[in-house]
Amino acid sequence: MTAATNALEHELQLVHAAQWLYTHNGEPFVPGAGDPYARLVRGFETDDNDTGTVLASIARRGAVWRSRLDAWVVTDRPTARLLLGHPDLAVAAAVPQAEPWLPDPERQRTGGPVRDLARRGGPGAVRAYAGTLRGRTEQAVARLAPGPADLVADFVTPLTAAVYAGLLAVPGTRHADFAAGLAGTAPAVDALLCPQTSAVTRRTAAAVRGLKDVLAGRERAEADLVLAVAGGRAAADLLGNALEVLLERPAQWTRLGTEPAHAADVIDEVLRDRSPWRVHPLVALAPVEAGGVRIATGDTVGVVTAGSGGSHRDEAPPPGGPCGLLLPAARAQAEQALATLAARFPSMRPDGAAVRMRRAPLTRRLVRLPARLGGEETR
């Protein structure tokens, strides 16, 4: 292990310690009401009720307030819309990264990587890819059999790897390397805000380097890397969250089998209630006024777009932001997957408890979704 690696891991441990400290103390070493934003980004609440309590506590602090973690926390929807589309704010890691995969904030400001991302994963690219997406989804569904299945490991993960390999025109000889890279970078989005363990940090860095190697030499390599790491994560999470919802709604699942267009309504609801990114980590590249507060150059901002289940429940999440350019492809995969899976398996029910990963405050990443598929349609 190099001195640089040791130094990075020591820094990550200090950040994690600060998150723990402020979670439990209002002021340093003084017991009392902790900082709810610190508790959220620490990522140890995986239960929906606990998470809802944390989000409600964050909202009660105000529209824009300063966390003990030295970040401006934004909860107000109009302010969130303003900041997520603001030219002087860029997506940035709030904690050190072993192997960066996001374009430098100043490069994001020029618009080049953003335009490339729109070309690679925007609505036009998704429409052109529709036929291939359908074929790859049918292949993934065909590999499933009636009976028990882990919908994450057996369906969502391999489907996402196949779909994004096609979307990014990865050569067939590198598909296995690409799939391994996607699997290894699964914690990368959450690592923007929440320090991961030493072992996970090293594995994630190696996987990012692997994806960079697969995508090397391309004209839009930066955008392709973001679409692979963050787009693939958003696609897997969106589909996984939709399947988790539908496991408890057999009537909707039956409807999907005969009415494929209903998948769009399901995804609308999931996007409203379970945004792929619950927090958007940003940095100010110039002074910004928001919610009556002056955000200075270099200040970090956490835009919280996940509601607490209260007044925002029936509102759509703010448009744009880090997820905005990732959603067309993620949504297309989810809608196609739900319709195809329901057509083949008219019944689907839970077969155990869903499991979410800790230290995943942005994505609440599903790692296990046991189900029982039945009633395979005669073809």
C-alpha cells in the first residue's frame, strides 16, 4: 500500500468520523440534537421509516441552512430547481476520491461534457437504440425461469450491463470487462458524499480505471464514463425500486402484463417518490444567491430532492441536475424491462426481505430483492 493510499484512507476515516460525531451531537462533543444532514449522508438508515424521519428533520431546519459538515443544505423545491440548473454550480465530490470519474467542475461549466452526455444518453440516442434495447431485454428475461429469483442479481444487474454496453457501443470483446467495471463502480455515486470502507474504496478505484481503459480513445470518453458509472447506477436503481414497489401490488403487475404502456405510469410514480439521487452534491464556482442566503465561491451545497412523504409527495422532483441527463436511458430501460418481464411472468410475489446497502445515502442501493416468478406464459 502506497503512502498516497494511506493518506487518502486516513482522510476518508476523518470525514466519516466527523459525520458520526455531528450525527449525534449538535455542537462538538456536546450531547444533544444532532445534525440531520450529517445523519443522512452517513448512510446508515436503510429503513424507510428511519429515512423519512431524517428527511423530515432536514426539512424542518429551513429552506437553506448550513450543516455542521460545512455544506449548505437546500430543501425548498423552487430553490432546488434554481440551483440544479444554475450555470455557476457543478457536480462535485464532497469527500476525496481515489480515482475521479466526474469531469472537473470548471470543465462542466464550459458545457462540453454536458453536451456530450446529452448526445450519448439523451432522448434522441434512446429513440435510436429502442430496437436493440427491446432485444437485449427479451434476452435477459428469457434467462429467467419460473420460481425463486433475486431480481437484482439475476435480472437488474446483468440487464443494465448489457443495455449500457450496447448504448455506449462497447465492442463485444470488452463486454465482460465493461460488466465487471459497472459492478465494481456500484458504490461510486454514493462515495461522492459518503466515505466507503478501505476495501470498497480500493475496489471502486480499480473498477473506474477498468472502465476508463474500456472507453479509452473515444471522442466523448468523459461523457461515456459518466453515463456508464452514474447512468448505469441510475438505471439499475430505478428498475430495482419499481420492481420493489410492484412486488406489493399484484393487481398492477397483472395490468402490466396486458397493458405495457402502464409501465410509464409506474415509473412516473417511482421517480416522484424515490428519486435516483436523493441528494445532489454541488460546488459553487461563483457567488450565488439562493433562498435569501449568499453562497460563496467554493462553498459546497447539498440539494435534497427526496421528500419526507409530506407536502411534496404529489410533486414531481425538480428537473435537471446531475440526474437529468441520465434519466432518458434509465427510464427507457425500466419501462421496457417491466413490460417484458410482466408479459412473460403474469405473477410475481415477494420471497423474502429486500436488502439495501449501507453507506449509500444518494442511491439507497438495493443489493437483494428476492421474488418468486410464476405462471410463465405459453409461447
